Amino acid sequence: MKQWLYCLLVVCVALPLGATAMPLNMTQGVTDISGQVYHLHMTILYICCAIGLVVFGIMIYSMIYHRKSKGAVAANFHESTKVEIAWTVIPFIILIAMAIPATKTLIAMEDPSDADLTIKITGSQWKWHYSYFDKDIEFYSSLSTPREQIDGSEAKGEHYLLEVDKPLVLPINQKVRFLMTSDDVIHSWWVPAFAVKKDANPGFINETWTRIDKPGIYRGQCAELCGKDHGFMPIVVQALSEADFENWLVEQRQLASNAAAAAAASMTQTLSLEDLTSQGEQIYIARCAACHQPNGAGLPGVFPSLIGSPIIKGSVEGHLNIVINGKPGTAMQAFAKQLSAQEIAAVITFERNAWGNNSGDLVQAVDIGKFLGSNEAKTEANKAVADVTSTIATTTTDITDAVTEKTTQAVETVAKVAPAEALPTLTLEQLMTEGEQVYATTCAACHQATGAGLPGAFPSLIGSPVVSGPVSGHIDIVMHGKPGTAMQAFSSQLSPRKMAAVITYERNAWGNNSGEAVQPADVASHGQ
């Protein structure tokens, strides 16, 4: 029997000692913090193995030597103060022994002070945006695994789904501070070799840091379920020596200068429809196909189809606006900083002429430049108005505060309804026609083109209490949304005319047939 106990002792001791060579065990990584985490992990493992050895050793010994067949008789006792004190104090001491090194490691992990370099990391579906503070360098990092490998038509590469077009480049032997945030949903930046895993939350900034000990390429992934392409959001970090990192910075500034020169030159180029669609198709596959599908059909209820859609068939300016500035409240990102003017022109031209759209429209880089210039002029004008308003406000007395408040309310009301000709009285047919277009671009992604919704996620609008209830309630939920749900407030996204049209459409489409025509003035007066 002693031999069996010796064997058990050897097994319990050998397992943690051999864990360092196990491929599934935690790795030591390439930073001091990752080393501390690894040693903490192994320390806790040793303690757990020791506890297991003692507990199971006593259990096995008791079962063998105090079994009934050997004549053992169970003791009859009610309680033991000594035993109760022992099984309370001993675990407490063990927990304290585990908590002290764990606390030291956690404190070290959460101390980003005295950093040599600060980088802002912004997650968005499904790429990472890196911005180097005080270096004037920023770029997007996207998956570079070929689509053929993802579709299965080619053999998968060595770093399948763990390769990007532009890696994050960091220097070794310097403390790098990361500021994490997100443009849309919750992401999580995770590189195991650094022992860094930090959530990127929209509207918040989280901090973490690392100091890499040796050069190399280190890979990670988004560790938060962030959407249907969550698995296509890898992280690649290239660690360089300090001298090589400085050379890389110089190289990036030169590349930025060359890109600016190329962008300026593209403003004078006029490309053919064939050239634009050829270039646009490549950009579409790399940037847009993940959501809208390679065939432009989208994903019903999630991402809209681009085949004959109101955006594609509508004005070029509207198409430019949504590609450049994105669409708040949806997965449609702003590509103004992600693509050059030439690339934006090419992909818009491709979308307006592919999949049978055949609009014949050609968008050139100069059109993008004019659109951006127009937006900048509007922004400057808004800033000027804000400055004047601020100056006036600071020179008024306390007596005028009430007047200022009323004036502000009046200005906001006028902004919603002005100019007066924007609030005509429309026929039911006009409202239905315009409302159908607004619904297709704004509401159909959630409530479906048929109004049937997605059971358990988005309610049906066919005979729903909101649609069949009072008009004022319908207007209120469209204007102000519904807290705690995915229903957004559209008062800042749609004009009174568009809200009136889409409400009228919803109350008369899909068999609802209320016969009610909601006018822009009804919406404007509801918002006062």
C-alpha cells in the first residue's frame, strides 16, 4: 500500500513540474508582466496540487485503513472546536498566501504611468485603428487573409485569420501605454504574449500598457463577440529595436507625404468607367463584401442589399455622404479616413454600375475633393456661428438668461421646421412614396422590408400596438426612440417631412391601411 501512496505522490508532484513543457499550458510571453502572470499561474497551480494531494491522500488512506472489513468502527462525536478552528484558519491562510502575489501582479498590470509612447486603439467592425500620440501617424489594420482561403477554394496559410495588411509596430524596451475605445460595439484587444487583454467600449476609454523584451511578431485576436465577423478581427504586433522603430517612424512620415502627393495628383486625373470599376471591385471585396456580400445582396435584416437600393439609385451626393461619413446607429462606418479620394470614387462607381445597377455614373477623385471641401466649409461656418453665439452669451447679464433660454428653444424649433416651404401639406400618395424610401434606408434593416420584424429581436409593425395606436404615440417613439431597446431617436437624423412620411407609410403599409396621413407640421408641433 505504501507503494501506491508513493506513486500517487510522484504523479501529483510531476504534473505541475511538467506543466511548463505542456503545449496547452499558459506561455511565459515576452514582457515582464506576462512573466509575472505566468509565475503567478504556476504558483497557484502548485498550491492547488498540494491541497489536492493532502485532501485526496487523507481520503484514500481513510478508505483503505478504516474500512468496515478491517473491523473499523465509526467514532461517535457531536462537534470539535479545534477541528472547526483548523478548517477555518488554514484555508484563510492559504487564501492570503495566494492573494498577496495576485494583488501585486494586478496592481502592476493596471499602472500605465510614466509611459514612453502612447497609442490610441479604436475597435470597429471589423478592424483596428491605431493612432500614435505626438507622432502624427495613424492607420487602420484589417484582415489580409485572401478571400479564397476563407471560402475554401485555396489551402489555408500558416497564419490563417491571424494576418493583417498593416501591423501595429512597437519599440522594445519602452513602456507603451494603450488607450482603448470603440466606434460601435464592445471589442477586446488581446495579445497573449503581452498578457494584455482589455475591452474597447464605445464611449469609454480603458487603459493598459506593455513593455516588450525582445523583437518579433506577436499575434492576437478580438476576444469579445462583436458581430458575425468576430473571427475576422486579428491583431498583429511587430516589435522592433529602438533604432529600427525610429527608422520606421521616418519611413511612415515619408509614405504619408507621398500619399498626400499622390492624392493631390489624383484630383487632376479622369479615369474611364472600366478603370474605376476594376479598381472599385478590388476595394469592395476587401472593405465592403464582409457586410454587403460579394454579390451585393447583403444579409436580409442585417445589412441592406446594394442591388437597386435607394442609395445606389438615388443622388450621387447621397451615396458619397454615406460612404464618407457613415450612418450613425448602424454598422455602416465612415470611410473618409480609411480610403483615399481615388479609392472612394472607384468603389462608389463600382457599386452604382455592378449587379445590374448600370447607372452609368462615373465618380472621380475630384468629386470627392469637392464634397469634402463643401463639408469643411459648412463646418467652419458652424464654428463661426458658434463663436458669435458664445460671445453674445458671455456679454449678457443675468436678466437675459431666461430670454436666452427661450431664444435657444425657438432656434431649435425653427431649425427643425425651417424653411417654411419644407413643411407642405402632402397627399397620402406622396407621403407613402417618400415614406417607403425612408423606411427602406432607415428602418428595414431591423423591422424587415415586409414589416414583419425579427421575432425576439425586433417587433413586427404589422398591426402592432404602436402602429395601430394613437398617432402621437407613433410620432413620439420615432422622434425619441425607446430607452433600453434598439429603437433609436430619429429626431436628429430625419427631418419632420421624412418622419411624417415614414410614419404615414408604416400606418398604411402591409395591410395596416389606417388611411391616416401624418403631415410634417404634425411632427414639428409634436417636438415643441
